[in-house]
Amino acid sequence: MLGIPVVAPDGRNAGRLVDVIARLAGTADQTASPTWHPLVTGLVVDFEGQERFAHAYELVSLDNESAELSVDPGDLGLFERRPGEMMLGRDLRSRHLIHLEGARLVRANEIELAKVGGTWQVMGVDTGSRPVLRRALPRRFRHLVKAGRVVDWSDIEPFVAHVPTARLQIPFRKLRRMHPAKLADLVEAASHDEGEEIIRAVGADRELEADVFEELDTEHQLEFLRARSDDEAARLLSVMAPDDAVDLLTELDQERRLPILQRLPPASQNKLRRLLSYNPETAGGLMNPDFIAVPASSTVDDAIKAVRSSPTPPEAAGVVFVTGDGGRLEGTALLVELLRADPTESVTVAMRPDPASLPADADVHEVVRKMTDFNLAVAPVVDDDDRMLGQISVDDVLELLLPSGWRRQYGMAAPE
């Protein structure tokens, strides 16, 4: 449609179509339901070298050949962006978008419009290569090239940081429902500015932001932390899992480590200082100091209540460690075994005695052998007196063993 003649009420061609304007979801006067399609609110018309605004209700007809208006383009006011509006050609076409279902970046090579009832709506985008071919052809032959891969708008999230009037937009409502690992893939595949927009959008949920940061490779973690103040970096590290936070802290420039560490809450700071005392490629350096432990005198119900009340993340709360005299580790109880046991029985009924534990100075190979030999999803780390120091989960080991940049190597984060 871009460049088609704009027809005045008397039938003469009085300008050309410069752009189509649509209102984004999430603004004050629109809902953001999953099936919502942005409404076309108007056109930008070139009249004698000036950009004029034609409201959608002044549009009589619109197709690939012409746009007919109910008013003369010369009587239209000058175009001026309004909050929450996006220019489909200038702001959306040929730019990256997020394809939610595939968790990939795609390009809006063509934007599909449809008239629904009495309104024009943005129905989807064509992410294939056919629109590029269509635009290369003379206009009279373009109808011969059919649409390619059209993605419904409900499965699309646009980037809006480059749109001057999109500040009222609440970006990425749908994106926040994605798994942090998929969000991290998108950030790594995007440009720096696009990645920043994704991270800012999920930043309203501090735990989600931390989860995304934990999934990023080291290069991207450092890239985004360099743009943050020491206070902002400390806020982020305080929400991350301690083992991931200390790994990131050790990668920072030396002059930033101590100032950021000193800005952490006392509890977080103490955990990270303890972890910093271990070699990062030993059990002590790999472990998470957050775990759930109960005395051997506890009942099954006591252990389950400890799980319920613990702030330990779900992925680290599948095992309850049972301790005896002096806090020594006596056994482990899987959460599923606790749920199957009689709540009034002793926790030792559900406990596996003689746990396969690791000393803090065990190297990575010993960690892998022990977890493989004993089929452990979680391995306890103990001091010389068998007191619990932390736990290592299998994903911590896998992350260390996988090659750097493995997501990009296998095409998981590549844009279409």
C-alpha cells in the first residue's frame, strides 16, 4: 500500500500514502487480551510535500491500488505522532519482532491488514522472503506473489524503544510468560538495544530478571552489567542464586567487585564472601549455600513444613537434608518420599542414610563421578566434620561442562 495514490472526494489523485498508523496494545484506552489486534487509527498522507494526518473514520476505501478519503487531503491537519501509536512502515516493517511461539527473532517483511466489521486491524506479519521479492516487482505484477509465512499478531511482540511516542506502552506483557531460558536466548540473539529492552521489560519482576540473567552467557551478562550502576548491579546480584551471583561477580572488572559486594544486603554478602573463598571449579565453588535441613528428631510433617516455609527456589527444594548431633549430615529425604510417608512418622522413615556427599575441595571430575555413580540430581557438600555447606544440582554441573556459546552454536538463539 505504501506509495499508492490518495483519492479526494471529487475523484482526483491528491497525494500519496506515506504510512499507516496503528494503536499499540497496553495503552490506557485499549485492552491487551491475547486475541487483540491493533487498530488502524489513521493514515499519513503526502500532500504537496507535507505529511498530513487522515483519521480512520475519514477513510472510505483502502486496497492495494488506492486510498479514498471523505475529505480533501488539502484540508487535513499536519501529521503529529500521538502517544501509543506506531507507524507500521517506519517503525515496524523490516524490523525485528519476537515470535513468541518459536521464541525467536523474526522480521516483519510485510504487515497484513484486514477490515473487521467497520475497522481496519493489524492481523499479522509475513516473516518469509516472498514480500521482499514482491516489492522488487513492478506494482502490476505484485499480486502474483502470494503471502508466505504469516504469523498472527497474537503471537508477536514488537520492540518499541525506538518509537518516540510509545512510552505509554506496557511492553512485553505476553513475553513475561515465557521461560527465562527462552528469554535469555532472545536477548543473546538480539542487538544490544533490543536486549536491553527485553531486560527492562522483565525488570518489573525482580526474580524473573534475575532468572534471565542467570541463563545468559558470561559475555552478555557483563555487557548488560557494565551499563548499570553499582547499586543496580548489587540489587540484581542479591536476587540471583548465590552460586550464579558469585560466578558473575568474579567475572567483573576487579575495581567493581568490592564496591558491588559492599552494597549487597548483609545476608547475601556473607554467602558470596564464603563462596569466593573456594576455587570456582571445585564442589565449594559450584555449590549453592541455600538448602533445606531438619534435625533427625523431626517428623515427616515437620520436614514438609520446612519446605513450605523455605525461600529456597523450587529447583533446589526437592531434597531435604537430615542432620544429627553437631549438625552432621545423616541422610537425605526426597520431597516425593516425604509426601508419600505418614506425616506423624519420624523423618528418618523417608530418609536415605549414608548420603553420597562431597568435600568442598572436590574437583569437577570427582563431582561428576559421584553424581553419576549414585544417580544424584542433588549432591550435598560438607566440611571436614560432615556438616552441610551447600548443595550442587545437576544443572550446575551441566552448565560447567557445556562449551561456551553452545546455544548459538546449535542455532537455538539465531534469528530467522
